Amino acid sequence: MGVDLGTTFSAIAYVDARGQVKTIPNREGELTTCSAVLIEPDRTVRVGREAVRARSDRPDRVAINFKRDMGEKYYRESVGGKEFSPEALSALVAKKLAADASERIGPLAGAVITVPAYFGDARRKATQDAGRIASLNVLDIINEPTAAALANAFRQYLRRGGDATEFELAAIATTVPSTTLVFDLGGGTFDATIIHIEGERFDVLATGGEVRLGGIDFDARIVDWFCEEFIRRHGIDLRDSPESLAGIHSVCEMAKVTLSTREETVIVAERFGKTLHMPVNRRHFEEVTSDLLTRAQISVETLLEDTLLGWDRIDDILLVGGSSRMPMVTEMLSRISGKKPNMDQAPDEIVAHGAAIHAAIIQMHSQPPASVEKDGSRTLSTPEVGRESDGGAPPLPNLFDRKVIEATKRVEMINVNSHGLGVIVRDSRENQVVNSVVIPRNTPLPTERVKVFGTEAANQRIVRLRIVEGDTRDTRGCTQLGECVIRDLPEGLPKGALVEVSFRYDTSGRIHVRAVELRHGNVAEVDLVRDTGFDQVDLMRLRDAVSEIEVE
Amino acid sequence: MSLDWLDDPYGVFLDLPAGDRPPHHYELLELDIFCAHRERIAHAVRKQFRRIKPYQDHPDRETREAIQDVMTRIAQAAVALSDRERKETYDCELAERLGIDRERILASRMAVPLPEFALTVAAGPTNVGNVIELLTDSLVTVGRDPHCVIPLYSLRVGMLHGQLRYRDRRWWYRHMDKQRLTLINDERVTQKELESGDRLEVGGYVLCFWHIEEIRRESALDRPPITLIVTRGPSVPDAIYSARAPEYILIGECETSTWQLAGPQVSRHHCRILYEENRWIVVDLQSTNGTVVNGKRVGRCPLADHDVLTIGQFQVMIRVRK
């Protein structure tokens, strides 16, 4: 199962026994579900289009765009007079997706949840937590652009005449090595990632993006423009009440979507008996949002600069995310690259598809080969009893064709870290506290890096290392992930005694830090597991709370 | 936690000097005001973006919003300055807002002083008659390398033979090549301040350094160029040699000669060709084997078109353009 929890839309997909990827529609029959949560006074929770519709009359009961606040420890969204963490709200969306999906295809095994590649550690943890709170068996999280590239490669294979049932050696593999730029402009986040694909090997070369740039920012620009016009004509600000703001928001969003296919549309709004009909054409829309698109452009250009790649080395540009449908995105990319971006697959579902393929791959790896019959016929084995799995979710059933298993097992993915990792030290020359980056961003994982520092003062008995995420020397650009403390150093250690700090970052996101005082060998070690932002008690409490809630 | 940087994120995160907030686009991008260089603008945009972006995930919500504002501003600057029409509109507004004269600022930036001095190629295997005006803001390189400002194509010239540099309102020549030499007014130099009328010999080329005014006078001289072509003899670096303006060409076996004809029976300083009384003449410099014009040994003799000059084993055809 692959779950794409988007800022504005979410989707769920799975790989069927014959190796075909399918999006599972929700109960209302839509392939994507709006990431909006309505909480009724009787504590019924509704997720999806109905919640969006409810915004215009009961905006205080609806939560939207909470993905932007994911991983903020103290941030609580107030919905219907009650406080919710962004994780809990995301969990409700995930729960709705999972519930609708299991209604169609039966009980779910494990899920892979997607995150924007540019998400930092805290946001990743939060996303994983959201899945757990929704009682999903979270197998892994995967970067959205990687998922998209995976799904795209899979699809290209099928287009070349491959049959998913025949999943030969080259199953997902492309024949020629190629480098793809994945341009993912979604509802709330923007990711740009360069992936090199050779055979079954997916090498992420570099990733960049912005956590706060997406379709909703484009909507806000039209809203502001239209409201200013309304004030000019009628002297009334449409934004003065939440109801009216929500109303104008959905009208403007619709206008934006229309302008992707048509040159002109009309925005109509009414307030206190005053009406305004305002024609808006695509050129004007592009004008008021030009700086937003420019930001995406700058991100792409700096990414290419970082990787020292020219446009001639990029073979494909893959457009992902609903907002890439805006014609100006394609225009901008063709202008700066001289290439035609490729946008043939449903851009809202491709990420969920990739996650589903990734989930399938993980299941293959965890599957004991003995349970596959020799002749390769499809086996529907009984669930293994007593297998340990996260939180008592049902064990993974063995549902796949042997060839499917063989092929997907070969897939190898090399990821990079989207943010640097370092330790806070004092720079003796400047006498300033700085972040000394140990693993710079865009380093292929897994990796191990070592740096040596000197102690700050003579006779120091304790060395405290603050481990941070961030790319600047300036500590204000960093977030602390943990601490590693060497205690009980012998007396009389001179100033500048050497301390070796090594960072090991593995593919599952675990950071192992080891610090050694080199003369006496005092060691301190710490494991930073990207496990959870909550402590276990909170997590269980939230999970119980959410599982009691009926999501419709 | 003190959040004093919220007052001025531009100063704190981009190190911009105190000034208007928000800063105008050129201040924000740290460009000269009204800068019109497209590449420089694009580069500045990326540079500032790289500096601010690592802070976008700052744990404090308000700071994050301030960072977002700065990023939006940079993008707006990029939009406004990358398009010709938009930039024109923005520049006019900005000039009015700041009360400054845009035309004058642009004109003052354009005012690179006109060159006062020039080099002429007075004699040499190629490029004779060329005038190279010397721009004061540049380093003028002289050598065989085609990337030199003054490329001189002869094996006697070093890849980077020498360079001219403007310093303290004066032009200086500096010799660079280790194997070869430069003569200025017949003296071997490593470095010299140049004066109008100086004669530089660089690997067989004669370059004259002039004040612009004096070149006009010199070019007013009605002096026909002379070309010397080796028609028989051992091979030499420059088989064809021309001269237009110099007082003389020294021919000999020696390295310091203007036109080097290296071979037996050629004296170190064999003869000299100069312009006198409206004609080119050859003067023998008491060479061992003599200077012969049209088969006759001469001490001093005027030269006409198609005369044949014999110097040792070399036979040289004289061409004088009318």
C-alpha cells in the first residue's frame, strides 16, 4: 500500500498480484481525497470534499493545509473548539484513505507513506507518527520525487511493450541510463530532485525545494487580487469573516484550475448584496504569481549548480503534483532547459503509485523465499502466525507472483540527505558558536563521516556535543536533533585535547553518533532514530483517541 | 529566546548594510544600482537565495514568516529585473522615489576614459601598420599566444613576451619571456616607463609607443611601406618582413637585430635600412662579406622596387609600394 498524504490532496494505491499499480478510489469514487477534516459537534469526523464544502459555512470546524505545520512540536490547530496536532489531523486523513481502501480490496498489510524530499528530520518523524496514530503498519517513508521516478520507470517499461505479468529481468529497469529531473509542485510543497536511473538502480544525485511553496500560495495571490478589487468597487473586504474568506478561496481555486485549460474565466462573489463579476485571463494570473514560479525556477537552477550538471546532462523532466498542470510551469521549464517536460501520467496519483511499488519491494524483501512455490504459480499463502509486526497490524500476506518478486527484489535505491548534519562547536578564532557540518547535504546514503575537534578549556571533564540538522555555520539555521555527552574525562587534560566525532547515517534514517576522546579513549555514543516525535505514551494515547473516532 | 533579528531580517540573514527596509531590488541583490548585466543579476539572485534558504525551516514561526517574506522579495526582484520592460518601469519608479538622476548615474558608469596612448606596429613579419589603442583599465599582453591583446606571429616572440600596464597615470612595459629579450630604444630592458616616441623591439617586431596626437602626425607622413622577401637562402623564422614607419631596420645575424637573418657570411650587425629624403636606402655596417644590391657591393645605396639585395647566402627581393 502506498499512501501519499498531500497538503491539499491525498491518494492511496497498491500493487495487485499481477504487478499492476492501481489507485484505490475513496467511498465517493474519487481517485484523490481532499486533505480536509471536518469535525462535527457530535464528534463525527468527515474527511474529503464534504469537509471542503463545509468550509464556507462552518470554517471553524474544518482543518486544511495542516501538512505545512507537520513536526512543529507545540503547534496545535484549533478545530471546533478543540486542539489537534497536525499529526493527529493527518492521521484522520490516513485513516479515511485506509478505511475506504480496505472496503474495496480487503484488509491492508503495510503502508509506505510519502514525504517531500526537502522535509527535515522533525517533519519526517511527524509523518511517520501520523501513520502510526492512524494504526497503519508503517513499513517506511519514501521521498515523493523518488516515488514518482520509480512509478514513471515502471510505467515506461509497460509502455515499451513489457507485460506486468511477465516481469522479466529488466522489469522496472530502463534500458539506457538516464538522468531525470523530477519537478514536483504540489498543493503546499515544492521539490526538485535529480535522479540517475541505470538498470534497477535509482541514484538520487541531489535534492532541493521549498517546504512552503505550492498551489495554495498561487490561490492566495488571486484571492488577494480579487479582494482588493472588491474593496475598490464596494468598499467591503471579503476577507473580514472566515466564512466569506473560505468561500472566496474556493472560488479562486476553481478559477485557477480553469485557467490551466482555458484562456479566460470569470470570478463571481457576492457579499451584503453587492456582487462583483471579474473576468480574469491566464496572462493576468501568471503576472500576479510570477514571483512564486520564479522561486521554483531559482531552486531548480541552484540545484543544477550544486550538482555541476548542465541542462545537456538532464535527459528527462518529469512533472509531478497537481500544480504542475499550470501551463506556465511547462513554459518556464522549456524556456530554461530547452527540453520538453514530460507530463503524461496523472500527476496527482503518481507519487502514491511509487509508494505502492516501494511497499511491494519491501514486502518482497521480508518474504521468506520458501513460501513461494517452485513452479512460480501464484500462491495465496496463509498469514504466518506469530510474526512480529508493528503494533499488531495484520502480518504481510504473500500475494505476489514469483517473477514479480524476483524483479522487484533487484531494485536498488540510493538516496541522499536533504539537509546537512553537524555538531555545535566553538570556533576559537572567531570565538563564536557555530555549526560544524559533518555530513553535508546531498551526500549519498548510507554514509559515515569523521571530524576531529579540540576541547575548549584545560582540565575539561565533560564534553557535550549538540547534534543538529542544518546547512549554515550560523546556528540559527539549525534544529537540534539530540546530544552526545562524554563524561568522566580524566583530570588535567590540556586545552585542545582531541575528540573524534563520527556520524553514521544509514538508509532508514538512523543517525549513529560516536565521540571518542583520543588520548584516554573515553567514548560516548548516541543513536538518533527517526522514530517518533512523540513519546510512546502520547503516541498510544493519540492512537487510541483516533481509533475511537469514526471517520466518514 | 530573543528574536531581535525579526526587526531586520535583511541585515541579520543577508548582512545587508543598514538602510531602507525593505531594501530596493538592487540593494537586496547587492548589485550596483540600475545594473543591466543579465548574468550578473541572475547570479546575484541565486547567491542571495542560497544564503537565506537554509533558514526557511527555522523552528520559530514568526522568524519563518520573516524568512518567507525575504524569499518572496528576492523572487520579486528576479521577476522585475530579468525582463527588459519590467526593469525599465521599475528603474524609472525607483529613480523617482530616490530622487536621483538615472541617466547621469548610467552615463558616469559608462565613462571609461578614452585611450590617450597607442602602439603602432612599425615593422615586422605581419600586421605592419596596425594601430592598437591602449585602454587604461586593462592589462595589455604582448606575445605569440593568440589570446594576447597584441598577438605577434613570429617564432622570435615568446608566448607571453611582455605586458603593458597603466599605473599612476603612466604606462609601464614589463618584459616577461625568459629566453628572449625586448629592446626599448636599442637598450635591453626588463621594465620601463614608456614615453611617447619610444621604440619597442619585441622579437623582430618594431612597436612604437605614441601619444594619440602624435600618431596623427606620424600617419600624415607620406612614407611608402617596404617589404623584404627572402627568395633564396637558409630558412629563417621570418622570410617576409615589412616596415612602414620606423627610422631604421637593423639586419644581422645577432639576436638583437630587428630582422634576424642567421647564417654563415652574415655579420652580427650587417646592414641597416632607413628612410631618408623621401626614399628607402640601405647602409652597410662594415660587414665582413659586404652588402650587395643588384650584384654590386655598396656602402650606401637607395632602394627601388624589384631590387635584389644580397646578404651573405641570402637573396632578398625588395618591394616598395608606390
